[in-house]
Amino acid sequence: MPTSLTSFAQVLRAENPGPMTLDGTRSYLLRARNDGVGHDGAGLGVVVDPGPLDDAHLRALAGAGPVGLILVTHRHPDHTAGSERLRELTGAPVRGADPAHCHGGEPLRDGETIAVGALRVEVIATPGHTADSVCLRAAADGADPVVLTGDTVLGSGTTVIANPDGSLAAYLASLDRLERVATASDGGTLRGLPGHGPVVEDLTATVRAYRAHRLQRLGQVREALVELGEDATADDVVARVYAHVPPPVRAAARQSVEAQLAYLRADG
């Protein structure tokens, strides 16, 4: 059964561990607890990232309470493959930024606020990991908001800039935007609920660490190009910069290197 994280957010981890999914994809169930009769959609929940096509996992999500809406943070199948089945189980429409991953619902729009009962979910476009990546700022019950970060920010390690539509320039801009969202006006910070790994307790600090890591890696790739020559391939750079990376995640490192090379070459 889902585990409570806040008064309005629960998490259920799918049993799909692996090099790219860590200990499994995290599906989130959002529901305002203090909904009253006066709220349209009172008592309905929102599932974020149904996860893989795992019937036991999807039935557990559907059985945790009525679901009025299903959202996906980006196109990867470890987040979206169960969407249509969860729609069958709940009758709820599925919405994502990419129309290809919408079932019975409209594509998500950057900046829109979705209201389900007393729950409010703001859509924040954060392309970079993929072109269709979004983060979701959720609030209810008078509790502190949280930001569901999909794979833009993980609970452990760093994310890959995924081909064919990942972009380092877009990702760095998305980190800037996410930092502004995560940092409250009083200087405090929000918690992040990632698609993989544990809760990010200080999202602002993590975003800043992500940016520093990306810029450090970019410097290493630039140095590798100086040593190897401007015509060096992604494989050449991976062998030089990511030599310590275990073979199971070497393909992901190669995708990030391709994005870094495209960024550097576009910048001259």
C-alpha cells in the first residue's frame, strides 16, 4: 500500500529496479484530506507517473481511493507504460506534455494550475532530460507544497540527458527555473518528490549541486576535446571522462556526452 509523505501525498514504489530506475519507479498519489462537500471533485485523487505495466502495482494505486486524474512527468516507459491500464481500472483521464501519452485528456500546458477538489497542481515545463519533461508543484491542506520532479531531479545520483530529444542547454535553463520554484520568498526551500530514489529534503540545494555537477562535467568534456581533437566521437570522450562508470550505465553516460558535445559545438 502507498506510504504517506505529507498530509496530501503518498508514494508507492514499483518493483522494477535497475541501473536506470535505481530501486524502482515511484508513483505518487495526491489527495487533499480536508476536502469538503463544497469542492468540485472532493475526495478524488491524482496519480502521478503510474509506472510500468505491472498489474499488482496499478491495482494497488487504484485501490488506494478514487482517482480522478492521472499525470505523467515524461515519456519514458518506466513512468508511462501503466497509464492506459490504470485508466481502465479507474476511468480517470491521462495527461502529459506529449499528446502521445494522453489518453482521454488534453496535453499539459506550462503554467496551468489543475484543481482536483482542494488539491492544486501547477505544471512547470522543465525540458532537458527529455523534451516533454515537466515538474509539478502540488499544494493542499495548508501544508507546505512539494515539487514532483520526475527524472529532472532524482533522489540519488544525477539524471541523464536522454536522446533523441534531451538537451543540455534546455536542462540548465530548467534547473534555473526549478530553483526559483523551490526557493520560497522567505529563503526556505521545498521538498522534492523524485521519480526514483528517496525524498529530496532540500530541493534548492540539490538543484544547485546538479548545476555545479553538470558544469564540472562540461569542463571535463571540453578538456577531453582539447586533448583528443575536435573531431573526437562520443565514445572517445566517454572512454576518457567516464572511464570509472560501470558498464550497465555506460550507454546513459554516452547519451549525456552526446548532449554535452552538441552544447559545446553549438557554442563554438
